[in-house]
Amino acid sequence: MPVFVYKSLRKPDTYLYLPKADAFASLPETVGAPLQPWQFVLEFELTAGRRLARVDAGVLQANLHTHGFHLQFPPSVLDPLVAGGVGDG
């Protein structure tokens, strides 16, 4: 499945994944408006077993099929991949 990736020019490290180029209609206005404008970054083929840097390929594919988009927000200090889980230490 082809995937088109856009970055928010308003919120750093925030990315929008779409199953079709410029298919912004699938993104609810209340979600997309605070993040606009979008700049095209890359297109890739999502295949079984594909490894991605900051998103699980299965979650990405499910969100594209179910919602028509996937948003990737910047990691935060509460992100377990960055800071460890609650109670660690």
C-alpha cells in the first residue's frame, strides 16, 4: 500500500500519514486545522514486515484503513520509548 507523509509546518516533529496523495479530506477539521499547513515529505510502500522508525507498521496500516489517516506526534518525556515507564528506576 502506498503511504504519503506530510509534516506540519506549525508543530515540529508532527507528521501526517495518508493512503493517497493530498487526501486531507479524511482528516477531521478539528484535528487538522491546528496543524496546518502541511508540507509533503515522502512517499513509501507499506509492506508486511516493514520496519519504521517511530511507528508500528501494523498500527499505521490499521489507522489508514480505519480512519483514513495516521498522526505521529513528537516524542514527549512521558513517552515510554524515550523516558522509560512509570515506576522504572
